[in-house]
Amino acid sequence: MSRRTLSFICQNCGAAHSRWQGKCEGCGEWNTLVEEGGERPSGPSRKSGKGRTFALEPLSGSAQDAPRCASGIGEFDRVTGGGFVRGSVLLLGGDPGIGKSTLLIQAAAALARTGERSVYISGEEAVAQVRLRAERLGLQDADVELAAETAVEDIITTLSQGRTPRLIVIDSIQTMWTGTVDSAPGTVTQVRGSAQALIRFAKRSGATIILVGHVTKDGQIAGPRVVEHMVDAVLSFEGEGSHQFRILRAVKNRFGPTDEIGVFEMTGAGLREVVNPSELFLSERDLGQPGTAVFAGIEGTRPLLVEMQALVAPSSLGTPRRAVVGWDPSRLSMVLAVLEAHCGVRLGGHDVYLNVAGGLRIQEPAADLAAAAALVSSLTAAPLPADAVYFGEVSLSGAVRPVAQAPARLKEAAKLGFSRAVVPDAARGETAESGLQLGEVASLVDLVTRIAASGKRRGQDE
Ligand code: TYD
Ligand code: MG
């Protein structure tokens, strides 16, 4: 009797259903169920219900420090937490065309140059295409081993021979297939089965494997979401189509921090590391225009100055527009509500647009003060001082709260030639020795008064 059962697997979330239905009960997506053959039971067969005994170990045993190997790309290592951990598996996700293959061939080549064995398996491109790209990137002399293969068992058998590779790149996990599963390549079951086999191989051999995963918005191809739980780290490679900057971010990391970002620039000769991102994000500053404020932020352990731009314009719509790029829309709504409720700033009849320049996405609440400053500046047409930075969290009562790492933010601002900072009043003690002229604000009302006063002063001068 066959133990295999057919089931309908949601291609979006991986939930299994016994019948076909229009909507997945797991994630609520429509039309995502696909009939798939179940996995054949693999592994050593067990006749009776008895298990084998294994040794249990004390927690206090000698812990091996996760042995790492630097990739040779500093920004990559910053995100992984200091290099590739032996036997770990990373998933690199990102939109098509963002530069995943470029980043990984560069990483593989950098590692090969240090004398380690590094392998690049492409399931999407022919060897000649990968070579062509490597040539364009000036990497043809690096000793990377290439193959265009998609059968996971063949890959594992081949790589088990000879010296254990230090790094194996699998581009991409959606193109891989394993004989232990009946479904077509690209389906959730295949992706999961292939990833499982590769993860087992990594743990056994000590090689680091990087899986590339495509993320599609419509959920047509099996997303790599099901793999996220299985791997040690999930990295995401992001960028705005119209900008050259690419940001590598750790979404999950069992061996390192998840708040560090790596910044790259896509050039004609591949990805270039950007060691000082603040200079990049401030390079095209709209100096002295109303509606722009510089936010002194922190990404991980690194200070990062970015420009926040706001446009507040009278609206002809019943419900005015609120549009945000690069920041959390609900935080914008909150800042707008606090401005209305506590500062007497009327925004109900205005469209509000907020944009973080350079295609960066900010997640810190510390950006509240800079966003508020940009909004008020745009509304009152009063430009903010071009040499000032802002940071502080706004609470619902209208108070401006101190944020972490104020000295690091101020130091970065001073380094980049800023001479003033508008900071939370409560942070006074920490911020004394920065060399910047500090303007402390205790509440959002203070900030609004300050900007309105500068607007008036300018009006009188003219
Ligand atoms: P690619 O790494 O193929 O993206 P992915 O693997 O994420 O789909 O990169 C594709 C884009 O990168 C493509 O639009 C061209 C651009 N690119 C450059 O601008 N410079 C380069 O040196 C290379 C190799 C690619
Ligand atoms: Mg690619």
C-alpha cells in the first residue's frame, strides 16, 4: 500500500490542505493551492515503533566558539556578524535583478582568493553566462569552481568529494529539485525538500551554504518563506530601482546581530562597498529648502545621517493623502496627530508626503523629531538651518523622549561638518561633549515654536 498522499499546498505559506479550495485558510491568499505529491518517507527505515537511544550532553560542556571565516567583503561580514560560520546555511532573498548573483559571485571570488575552496552552482544561468559576468567584474582570475546544475543529490555527491568547500552558493533554491519529492521544481514541497537536503549536507560537512531565494509579490513561484525557519540566517538585499544603493540586511541571524546593514553601490563593475554611508545619503542635499531635515540615525552599531523630506500642500480631496516612502506610515499618522492635538498645527486640509532620501528605509522611532521638523518646516515654508541634525522620539503626550546612543549620533554629525543638533531635553547629560551647539527641546511644542520663530525672523529680514 502506498504511504504517499496527495495534498494541496499553499504556494504562499506552505500550509497543507486535504481538498482544493479557493482561499488558503493559513494566510488568506486566494488561488494559491497547488496539488502536490507528498514526500516519500526518507532516511533509514524503521520496522518497529522502537527508537534508538542517543547520548544526552550537559549544557555546561565545552562550547566551541562558532568558527568563522571572513568573506573578504567587509560590508557582507558586518551583516553576518563577522563572516561565515562553519556548517551554517544562509538564505539571501531579494527582488529579481537587485544584484544577488552579482554579490555572491563577488563573495565567492573574494573567498577563493584567500585560498579557500569556493563553489558557485547556478540553476538559472549557463556556466558561460556566469563566466561572462565574472569577466565583467574583473574576477576571472579567482579560483571559483562553477557548475550549472539543479539536481540536489548530484550536487551533494559531487561536493562530498575532495577538499570540503568553504562556501557553496546555490543560485537559486527555487530551481533545485530532489528525487525524494514528487512535485515539480519550484513548488513549496520541492523547495523545502531541496533546502532540507542541502542543510543536512552543510551540517555534516562543515561547509557554509548560501541559498538564493526569489521573492515574488504575486506568490506565483513558491516563496522562500518556508525555508526561513530552517536556515541559520536570512539576509535580504534591498534597493530602490531608481537608485544605485543596495542595502544588505539580516532579518534573522542565529550567530550574530540582526540590526546591522551593509551598504553597497551598484556600478558598471559590480557592487562597490560603501564604507561611509552618511556621505552617500547626504550627497545630494537640498540645502536650505523648506521641508528637509537631517536625521542622525543609528543602523546597528553604525551612525547614519539621512535626509528626511516632507511636502505639506493644501488638499482638494475630502480625505487628504498621506504618502510615505522609507518610513512607517503609522508613525507618520502618530506624529501628525500629536502635531494637531498638542501643537495647534492644522493639517486636516493638507496632503502630506514624507520621503527618506536615497531609497533608505528607516525603522527607528528616533526619527520622529526629524520627521516633525520637516513637516512643520514645509507647512510654514521656513527652511531649517542647513547645518543642523535632529533626533528624538515623540510620545503621544507631545513630549520628546531621549533615544539610545546620542553621543554616537552627535559624533557622526560633527564629523560630517554639522554644527548644530536639536535633541531631546532629557539627554542633556549625555550630549554635553560633542562640540555641537545643542538646542534642547522638551516637547514638540518647543520644536514648532522654534521653527515658527526662525520663519518669522527670516520674514522680517527680507
Ligand atoms: P543580478 O546579480 O543578475 O541580479 P539578481 O541575481 O538579483 O537577479 O544583477 C542584475 C542587475 O545588475 C542587472 O540589471 C544589471 C546590473 N549590473 C550592474 O549594474 N553592474 C554589474 O557589474 C553587473 C554584473 C550587473
Ligand atoms: Mg540571479
